[in-house]
Amino acid sequence: MTLFTGLSAFPLTPLAGDAVDGAAFIRLVERLAAAQVDSITALGSTGSYAYLGFEERRRVARLAVEHAGDTPVFVGVGALRTSQVLANAEEAERAGASGILLAPMTYQPLTDDDVFELFRTVTTGTSLPVIVYDNPATTHFTFSGELYGRIAELPGIASIKIPPVPDDPQQARARVQEIRNRIPSHVTIGVSGDAKAAAGLAAGCDAWYSVIGGTLPEPALRITRAAQVGRFGEAAAESERLAPLWQLFADFGGSLRVVAAIAEQLGLAPEACLPLPIQGLTAEQRARVAEVVEELGLGSPGIGHRGP
Amino acid sequence: MTLFTGLSAFPLTPLAGDAVDGAAFIRLVERLAAAQVDSITALGSTGSYAYLGFEERRRVARLAVEHAGDTPVFVGVGALRTSQVLANAEEAERAGASGILLAPMTYQPLTDDDVFELFRTVTTGTSLPVIVYDNPATTHFTFSGELYGRIAELPGIASIKIPPVPDDPQQARARVQEIRNRIPSHVTIGVSGDAKAAAGLAAGCDAWYSVIGGTLPEPALRITRAAQVGRFGEAAAESERLAPLWQLFADFGGSLRVVAAIAEQLGLAPEACLPLPIQGLTAEQRARVAEVVEELGLGSPGIGHRGP
């Protein structure tokens, strides 16, 4: 099993009064290490990397590595400008990260050649393995299969984090195989979109880059471990059990605000832990989140275990 | 005529070797002041605000005000995080700007309430008038008419920069009137999308927030001045004359790369003046730009004037 397989858990970077709450972040990282996730990705989208300044990101990268014990830490280094990405990558390397995650953030739309050159420059500028972060919902950049192939050939590319797979299992398998055919065999494929993770693993993905894994590692690990030994029905059943949670993601504009609300409710993050202008959920939405947390037992010791 | 009417020219912020080329920026600003544009908006999308660091933006804001003479300067203050926006606004105010331009930049999608609170916070935090910058092609945020209305009611909102108007003149007028009906009468409406500027002014917009105006002020002024005295046919004819330029915008993914190539070709900006990862146009594309510059006489003294 390589570094870029299994469950990579994406912790929040909780803010308190517009500053990184280091103590809360450390607690999240230590929980993940204790739960024995396969890796921790600090400063992913869930970790609000795009909103944090260079110094904040350096500090968070260091805290993650210092408190993760033996668990490998990947660090998100994306930024709008290539030179900023290079500076973040250098700091991730100094912090002791085991890999970096890079999304082609955009303000002006980028061409395929712009994005290829970004990855070429960054893989040349760092000795760390690079995860290609394909997240069109936030970057508004769409990777073609051909561009996956060109980038994956670059020395240093270790993995691709792909968007949710299609619902239909056969189409999902075909999609993963189509990507697999374009990239070198040492490059792993990781699924994102938590609601589709069990389906993605069943369809042949090697890893799950997971939002809920960063706050609720146990249910994410149950799905991942079942899938890793081929018990895809069991993984699907656990994912199905969490359907009320996925429904919240669908209803409340994605996973970030919901997971932040859960972390706040469980006392893992201070109130209003997301960077403004993201206000987080309304009181009414939070009440629905609380119901789901209760219903699924997500707040119990051994969080998220089925009842006896 | 208020401050937020007529031609607001958006200069590039040329980079050289990943640093702001202050001398080139000053030359652009001085050209605009000499051409007697109605205002200069530094650090708009054309000015690459989203890619520049806090210190770079502070410096550019100061250079703009220092070299604009009597021409009012507006400064783009957008950023992903509210606290960063506030810091930029404070620096714009210190620099002596006459207004600020604020786009709701996104990485995570924002709700209407998030964006309203952003504008509420910023208008409360600055004494400068604020231009609401609606640029869905870069922010991926869509303003509803209702949100325009809520935000325009905030004290301190001076103008709204709207996306291109519909092609059909009647629909364009209806669109501008629909916005007008929702906002207080002291809030001006400015059109963007240079190819549709003459149409937008004819449809009742008070201002043109102009990309080409920042590099080629003369043709932009001819369109604006004709429209300002009700000679909309003349404005339309001048816009029509520039059709080959608008075609380049359409073919080469927007105005920024084309205008940067023109500035580079005219010696107004160093080669490769855009922030990486934006590579700018290819050699082949630049050859087409050169043809259009030649054809339209954009490089002549009294740039862009018709022949005798």
C-alpha cells in the first residue's frame, strides 16, 4: 500500500475571531492520528487554505506535522499565483510534509497549458510528491482526460483527487478505468465527494480524500476499511446509513458548512469557525444538523458507531 | 455629473519577473490622466488585483493616486477573506483613493447573505464610496436583482458595475431599467464587457468600467463622449469599427490576455506582463493581435484615431 491510498482525512482549520485557533486545530489533528487514518491532508478546501495568508499557512502546516505523530501529512499549497504556490510548497517541505496537494485556483479562467505549466513548475520546484487536486466546484477549472495524462507523466506526480464518480456503478467503473488508462501505474486515484466515496472505492479508486474523515474519522474509516478488503456491500451500507448527512450536504450548499457546524456542535471548533465572508449555517439549519448528529449517533464516544 | 459616471479606465498592473513593474504602471496611469478619462480604476480584474499580495496592492494604489494628477482613482479591494478586504480598503483610503471597487471573490460558493454581510461590513469599515463589482466570469457569484437592491441601500454604495447587457437594444434598456428600479437614484450603473459598452451606454448606463480604456483610452473616450451627448449612433459606429478587437476577445478567452498583448506590443508593458500561471497569448495569437492593431491603427500617435 502506498502513501497515497486509503483514507486521507481533511481537517478544518478552525478560526476564532479571524485568527487560526491553533489549539482546536491540534485537537483535530490528534484525533485523526489516534483514529489511525492513513494520512491527514491539512489545508485542503475543508481546511480553508484559500482564505489563509502565507504565515498562517506555514503555521498550520507545522502544527499538523508536529501533532500527527507517525501519520503522514499532506499540505494544500494552492494559490492564485505560481510564485505563491512555490512559496507554500517550500514551507510545506520545511514543515516535514509527506506530500503536497495542488488545485489550479482561478480568478481569470486558465487554459490547459497554463495549468500544465503550473504543475510542471511546481513539480520541478519541490522534492515532495504532488497530488493533483481536481475540484471544479471551487476552482471552476475542468480537467480533460488528456490533461490528466500530460500532468500525471510529470515526475513527482503521485495521485489525482478526482470529483465524485457517476451514480451508476458501471459508469463509475468506466470513468475510473478511463482515467487509469491515461496515467502511469504509480499514480493513484482518489475520490472526493463524501457521499460518493463508497461508490468511488468500489469503482476502483485507491484513496478517499475525505471531508467527513477530518472531523468524523470513524465512519469514514469503516467505509474505507471495508472497501479495502473488497467488502463493497458493507462499505455501501455504511455510506447508506449516513444518507441523512449526505442530504444535509446537498441541501446546505456542500460539505464545508455542515462539517463546520458538526465540529462546532461537538465542541471540536469554536462557534463561527469558518473564515468570513462564509457565515456558516443559519440557526434553523444548525437545528437540522443537530438532529442528524443525534439520529446517527455522531456525537457518541467512538463517534458514529452503530448502537449495540 | 457625479464621480461614478463616464469612462473609468482600468489599467493593467504589468509584472516583470514576478514583481510589479512600477515604471510601466506609472506610464499607463499618466497616459490615462493625459487622455482625460473620467476616472482610473487601479487593481481591477484587468489590474490583476486577485493575484497580488497586500504590500504590492498598497504600492500600486499609492502609485496610481500619485501619478493620476486630478483624475480620481478608484482601487479594487476584493479578496477572498473579509478581513483582507478591510485591510485593502484601509490602504486605499490612506493612499488617497476616491472610491473602492469590491467584487465578491469566491473559492467556496457564497450565499446572498454572505455577500450582503461582506458589503455591509466593508461599507461600515470605510469612508470611501463603494462600487459593487458584479463580474460572474471571475467570481462565479451571481447577483439577483433583489440582492442588488439590498446592497445598494447600504450607505456608502455609489455604483454598480454590471455584466454585459443583452444584444437586443430593447432588452438591454429593459435590463438597465429593471436594475434602476431596484436601487436608490444616487447609485450609478456602469457597464462592463467592452464589446457591449456602446450598447450599455445607449441602454441608459451612466458609466463604462472599461478594460480597453486602461490601455487604449482614445477609442474608449470617443465611444463614451458620443454616448454622453446622446449621439448613440456615433458611439455604436466607433464600437463597430473596433469589431476585430472584440472578435479577439471572443476568440482568445476574454479581454485580459488580448489587452496585455497589445500593451506589450506597443511597448507599454514588458513581455509576459501577466501573473503566472496566466501565460498570456501564444505567438500565433499575438500575430493576429498585431494584425488587428495595425488594421485599426491602434499603435499610431493619437492612438486609434481614424485616418485623416
